[in-house]
Amino acid sequence: MMSHDGRDQLVAFDEDVVSRTVDQTSVDAERLRDVAQSHQQMVRELPGVDDIVYEWRRALPKNPLLERRTEAYYLAVDATIWGEYGDALSLSETDFDALRALHENQLAATLGPDSVPDDGRLPLVLVRP
């Protein structure tokens, strides 16, 4: 049974990474956590974290999976995928940019700064249910 506690959905995001992202953007920590939680919840509801990662691995030209850990998938996805999330969440440009920065910062903090691909794909961290 999935908890509706947002902390479970953000378990892969370190507080220091949230703080660093807040310092880089004009979005406060509470708003950033709300946006990140909404994004994680949307992925969990449709089509599901494991299912979407499986689908992307089959369908995308480059395997998006950088690493799978107990708490999360660490991915690099095409910008169009991020665009679809931004549209579906109806985020302002400021909130959307902060959300993407959070994912980039967390991926770099977890896997190392050189883990972010330089091929135009964007970091995406999906918390596993």
C-alpha cells in the first residue's frame, strides 16, 4: 500500500540538494518539494514507475537508465519527456526549471558530477514505489 506521505515519494532527494537547488532558483523549499511530490505522484499513478522505465528502455534510441538503486531509478531522458511532464503538471517556467534543476543536482550528488550525460539528455530521478 502506497503512503500518501510526500516524504516517501521524495526519499531519493537529499535535504542538502533541495537547499542547494533553492539557492540556485527563485523557488522556496516548500514549493519545490510540492512540485517534486506532484511529479513523482503523477509517474506512480500513470503508468507506474517500473512500467515507464521499462517502456523507455525499450522505446528510446538510447537506454535512459544510468543506475537503479533500492530507492530510485537514475535516468537521462530526452527533453521531450521532460516537456510532457511540464505540460501535464501545468507548471510555471520558474517551477519547471527548479524541478529539473533538483533532478540534475540530485543525480550529480548521487552518481557523481560526471554522471550527467553531455548528449542533450536531461537527468530524471524516479523514486521507486
